[in-house]
Amino acid sequence: MTRVPPPHPGLTDGPVYLDYNATTPVDPRVVEALLHHLTDHFGNPSSIHFYGGEPRRALAAARAQVAELIGARPGEIVFTASGSEADLLALRGAALAAARTRPHIITQATEHPAILATCQALERLHQARITVLPVDRHGLVDPAALTAALDEDTVLVSVMAANNETGALQPVRELADAAHRAGALFHCDAAQAAGKIPLDVRESGVDLLTIVGHKMYAPKGVAALFVREGVRLEPVVHGGGQERALRAGTENVALAVALGAAARLAADDLADGGHQRIRELRDELHHRLVDALPGRVRLNGPAERRLPNTLNIGIDGVPGHRVLDGAPGVAASTGSACHSGTHTPSPVLTTMGIAPARALEAVRLSLGRWTTRDEIAAAATAITAAATATDLPNSSSARPR
């Protein structure tokens, strides 16, 4: 197994952090790279004088580092301020550039809200026609269903690489091939996959791909969109022509450098087998919980075809929020929406056919770069104690099954 990095200063005094799919701690090595471009190298990269030189070179280097992580060319990388913006550029950009009266876009039911809400906006504001494909009980799209939904007006298919709640890995290559046979572009939101599993835009056949900084140990507020050479998009921001004239505005060099540094570290980690180390720890956590709570632990999502760091389980008879409330030594999430104290089942899980009452029992445990075996043991003990101590007559076990 690969070596765990030195302790992260933000994780030393708190509970065991198992919410890496929500956001990752910023790697100190990324912070170091970023700081130089907040202080020493402050210039505008478009300036031709001395102070613009280093920022311009740093921006080019960052673009190359992000490109290398996914097998792209540097000129195919467009920096944005968030994954949601990158998704917007891909979907709105493709729909408007197609110059169709009613452009047809296909996505699937468990996509991130950044995709689903953008599709709704395109339908409302630009008369787009939207098809949302169903998923099976593992959360996967059937390529045959996509083929059946494609038509001559389809301009774009958008299907994520990996689900943020279950870690389910979609059959991206098969879906991209189906889209291309119909003359449509294929976009893939890889926010959860980038840096966790090997990605190659040439092998996968995608035309557009979203990468998000804060999911891979860079700060919040920076992301990137891979735009395959030759793909036409309508700009999301008009102005001075930065980022291939797709996203105008003076570049945030410091955050681009941070994303580049994070991409380089992720590539090194993948090459060193870091994802295998995390998979082993994830499986150890699962086995510990299964052994401690015999017959009560259910896996939500596919057993094999998922991210190496993601474990989404339901503990029979106990709502997920009560498990986490009873285990303050573990920082994780339920994967359900919680507003004003009202808990609702995850739409991702119910779309997969899981009954709402069962979906309320979900707990998402996602591991990362600083997860250790000692933390796994501590988390398993805390979750087991919380599940065992829960007042079952008042929990979901009281419902009719």
C-alpha cells in the first residue's frame, strides 16, 4: 500500500473525516503553489511587461498539468470558477451553438443538480427538448435506452462519470459511442471521478468533461472544462477573449495554479496506486460494519462498478441521520436533503428503485488521501455503537415493511 501523506493540519483535532465526496481538504502542497501567485507573482497574464510573464507561464503550466491528468491537450482546457459553471458552459454552449429551433439534450435521472437544473433552464428559456433517461437498480444507464432516445435533433448527451452518492460508474465509452453514431456531442461531469480513478478523454471518447478543484484537494472556486478541439460552444461570458473566448475575464492565476498542482499530485497518486489503498480501506470499513451488525447492513449501489473511495450503506431499522447524530466522532453525510429539520429521502436512491423509507436509512461514507486504518477502525466502532444504541421503536423500524 502507498504511503499516507503527513497529517493534514485541518484534520488533526476533529472527528474522523469521511465526507471527501462533499469536499476535500486543500493539500498543503497545493496551498504552497497557490500562495506564490497571490503575493510574488500578482501580474495580469495578458500584460506584455515583466510582471505579466510569470503569471502567463504559470497559467500555461497549470493548463498542461490538468490536461495531462485526463489525456487532453493543454489548449483543450478551459478554466472556470466552479463545476456548475463548467457544466453550464458545456450544456448551454452546445445547445446554443447548434442553432436548432428546439435542440434536444439527453441526460439521466441521477445527475447532479448542476446538470438537471441547467436542462430545466434550457427548456424554459431556449425551448430545448429534454429527455431524462432512467437508471437501473445500481444507478446505471442502459446504452440501449440512450440509443432509443437519440434522434436527428439531439445535439448533446450529458451523463456523469461517477455518482456523488453511490459512486456508481457509468459506461461512459458505450454511451459516448452511441451519441456519436447519432451525430451528437457527449459531455461527462467527472467532478467525482477525476483524481480518484484513471481518466482518458481519448479512450473514453468524450467531447466535453468537467473537473472540479475542491473534489481533488484544490480550493473551492476553481474548475475546468475539457473542450475537444473542433467542438463549437456559445460562450458563457463575453468579453476580452480569455479562455478561448469561451469564458472572458482576467484569469484567476492563483486558483488555476492550485488546480494544476492538484492535478499533478492526483496523477502521481494514481500512478503510485493510491486508489488501491483507499479501496482496501473502504472495503475494510464495510466488512467491519457487516461483521458488527450482522444481517442489517445493505449496500446501496453497485458492489464493484463504483468509485474506490465510496461506501453508501443503509443500516436496517435506523435512519441515517440518527446514526450520524449518535456518532459525533465521524463526519459523514446521509446523502439526503435536510431543510429546517425535515429529512427527505435521496432522489438518487429512490430513482434507483429503493423505497423512500429504506432510502432514509442511507449513510454515505467517502474516504480520501488522509484516511488511515486507525480511523477506519474508530469510525466502524462509532457507527456500530450509534446504530445499536438508537431507540428502535421511534426509528424507521416501526414502519410497516
